[in-house]
Amino acid sequence: MIESSKQTISGRSKNAARWLMVILLAVIVVMLGSELFSSSSAADAKTGWAGDKEGKVFAIAGQITKDTYGLYLVDMKNSTICVYRLTNSGQLKLAAARTFIYDCQLDSYNTEPLPKDVAKLVARARRLKDIKTTTRP
């Protein structure tokens, strides 16, 4: 009898967590929809979220790991991202937070090929193109 009550409580918390995610997604959709339709001019409609620093905060619900879901918040005014994970008990817990101000100032980090190598390839390709066009009769 005790085992079945544990399963019922576990099933209820999973069900509550799913409903919480559904509600969060619905709120996000409503907020994004209202933002989309409240644009006052064509210039506002053209601005992408990455260039929009009017104090807006974007919330994106998503999967963090195979069995963990969460909420990603991107604060454009403060250039900060926060990740909240949904616990088994249905609570949101802060998992990580950081500023991306300095990240956006890097030319490269952990990438291949390096941008300077790509620039060399582009310069070489331009020189070859110039050679081909000048040597033609």
C-alpha cells in the first residue's frame, strides 16, 4: 500500500510539472504574440531580438537534459542569460547565469578554422580571381 501511494505522488508531481510547462509555454506564446502584433512601425518590426536593447527579456522553455526541462531567460538590456531547471517537485531552480557582453567581443573561441585563416583563404581566392581576369585576352 505504501509503494502504490509513492507511485501516485510521483505520478502527480510529474503531471504537475508537465502542466506547469504547458502553462509557461502558453504564457510565452501570448507574450511573444502580443509583442509581435504591438509593433508601432515598420522599423520596429524589422528589428531583430539580438539588436533590441529596450529592456526586453525573452523567455524560452526547453529541454536541458534527457529528463530535465527548464526555462531560458535572455535579458537584452543587461546582456545576461539565465537558465532555470524544473525540479521533480515542480519548482524552478536557478541552474546557471552569466553575462555575454564579453563573449560577443571575441573574434573566435573554440572554433575551426580560425577567422584569420578564413580571411587568408578569401584573400588568396580574390588574388586568384584577379589573376584570371587580367590574363584573359
